[in-house]
Amino acid sequence: MTAGPRAPGSPSRRSVLRAGGAAAMAAGGGALAGCGTGPADGVGPDGRVTIQLWHGQTDSAAKVVKSLVADFQRAHPDIRVDLGGGVLADAMLQKVTAALAAGSYPDVAYVFGSDLASVARSPEVVDLTTHVREGPTPWRNFLAPARQAVTVNGRVRAVPAVLDCLAVVCNKTLFAEAGIDLPEAGWTWQEFTDTARRLTDASRGRFGTGWPGVGDEDTVWRMWPLVWDLGGDVIADDGRGIGFAQEGVRALEVVRDLAHDKSVYIDPKPGSEQMYQVFLSGRMGMVPTGPWQLPDITQAKIDYHVVPLPSFSRRPVTISGPDTWTVFDNGEARSKAARTFVTWLNQPGQDSRWAVEAGSLPLSRRSQDRPAWREHAERMPGLEVFTDAVASARVRPVHAAYPRISQSLGQAVVSVLLGRKSPADAVRSCAEEANAALLIPR
């Protein structure tokens, strides 16, 4: 782990779609360092095939990747996995885009689920539909969010790499000091905002909760459970406009109430690191987050309680943000080796190990049944809340216009957090920009 609280293996796993990300995909250009080593077809004189992996991870998760690659190569001596090149996951969209434009791209890259539809517009992205349905890990065994996140227009364009979802982690000590009962499943957003206000103590620098405030995907994806619970959607059924023109206003009213009460810490930097630092230092009562944060919370010796996200309806609803291993076509030999590698990664033994050590959730029930995961779940209080919540999780649409929609909604959320716009005005501005993006063919 690097200094400061961050998602294991990625300094800002949720801070995707920087302002330049969508523009980079549209521009399709940029400088690129050379990719890979050896012959272009990847086949050496000894018949061994070399593939290049851009894994996007750092710190503990990068070590897990290297260890898994070593195990894979021992089990598949005819394939070598080159870990050189690539960038951190946050910059992967721009790097892959430039690589595709230059005609020199990796065989496998860690691509955020929210970026997959944009990347998959390239003909160099391998269609895995037939492969996954014939592989050793049956497609139907993957949990629904994992399958949905890699499916574009009915075709499987990647394999799942990371599965997570959002819940709320509470500081039990601060609740006790404030004389507030810990929330339970089925609570409401009104109860959430009321609790945040009661937990706040400006004289002690204490906040009820936190929200990312830079307008990136970390800011945005927390909004979708509210929209879905109200009956809205990211994109309208006809595909011509946003599906949250009314529901988005009600959802942003929750954000407005938190800001009005001064009960929310607004993180001004990408990655939500400062928000999590406030929680880890014992100065925040509740933080909506994913399972990746539990190791840091445990290490900080916070006495914590995990509860599902609140809702308007008291029905369970959350969001899962799966990321992907995307395979690119560098010829038959390398494509076949790449498919073999990502299929091996998805098998329960490797998947459960990756989930335990990289701070995500298992991709399948078979992975959840592995001893490594069961032991891990027993050692990590509250983890079962996240695994149970996946059953009610939805994913963002795998749509090429999503980055623009996210960018527009991100600006709307920040404008409400900072008191610059009303929820209605913010959604109106969001709709003008997002609807324009939906006019572009998928």
C-alpha cells in the first residue's frame, strides 16, 4: 500500500473518466511508447508465445498480478506474459486509445467497465462471446453484474476482472458518542441525511458523511442507486435522452440537504483519498464505500458497522462497478494465448485469491465457496453485507455515450454540493449536454 487510504491496487479505482478521457477516445491520437518485445506475432524460435498485459495496478494488487502471472506461466510453459508497458488504471483509456491509433497495442488490458463500450468500438477488440460460453468457467456461473458489465450490444467484449458494490460503513464510536442507534437494512435516505446532521460537530471538525467533489466517476456512480430506486435510469428507453430528468432532481435533493446542513465533507481531489482519510482519522460518522476500503478501516482500528445503502422505497438497491480484462487482436497465436490467460484468471481458484488480496468480491458463487474466500470473509466483519448486496446490484449501461453522461452529471453534482445550482437547474444543464451525446450512434 502507498501512503494514505486508497483502493488496494489502485490509487483511485473509482476516479475514472477524467475530463480528457472521452475526448481522447474521440480524438484517437497521442504519443505512445513501444509495446511489447520479440516478434510481432509473439511466437519465439522455441514456439513460446509472448503476450503483453497492461494490468493497471499498483502496490499490493500489482504484487498479486505478478504472483498470478508466475503461477500461470508455470502451468502454461508455452506462454510468456510480459508485464512491461501500460499505465495505472486511471489513465488506461487514454493509453489504450493512443495505442489503437498507433497500431501497437497490448494483448490484454485492465479497462474500467464504464469505458468498455468506447474501447469496444475498435475492431481490434476481440469478441469473446463464443469463447466464454465454451470455457472451463461456465458463463452462467458469473454473478449477474459481472456478466452485464462486459456485454455490449448483446456481445461479450471482455471478461470480468473486478466486482464490487457500495454499502455504508459507520464509525460505531461516533454513533455511541452522539447517542444514535446504528442504522439497519431498510433505512431511508431521509434517515441518512438526518443521521449525518446529528453526527456532525463543527467544533470538533467532525462530519456526518463525505462525497467526492471533483465531478469524476467517483462522484457520479454514487447517484445511480438513488435514481434507480426512484424508477429512473441512466438512459431513457428510447435511447434518445437521459432517463433521470425527474428522478435526478429528487436524488440531488439528498445531496443538497447534506450540503445545506454542512454535514458532508466534500473531497476536492480525485481518488477520494482525503474523504477516506477523514473517516480513518475518526472524524466522519458514515462513508458510502466498497469492500476495498475494509482493510484500511481495520488497520486504522476503527470500530465499524456495515449496512446496505439506504433507499427511498426501503427496498435493497445498490450499484456494482465491475472492471474488465479486455483482449486485443494481435494475430491468432497471441489472441489464443490471451484468451487462455484471462480464462485462467477467471477460474475460482485464481479469482478467489485475487478477490481476497486485491480487495474486491468474487465473480461467481463457486469462487465464494473457495476456502480462501470463506476464511477471508470470516476475518473481515461486514464483508458479507457487500457480498449479499450484489444480489440487488445494478450496473451502469455499457454504452459509448456513458462517459459524456457521467461527465455532465458529475458537474451537476458538484454544482449542488457547492451551492451553485438548485437540483432542478443542475439536472437541466446535465440533460442539455448528455442528450447531445446520445445523438451519436453507438
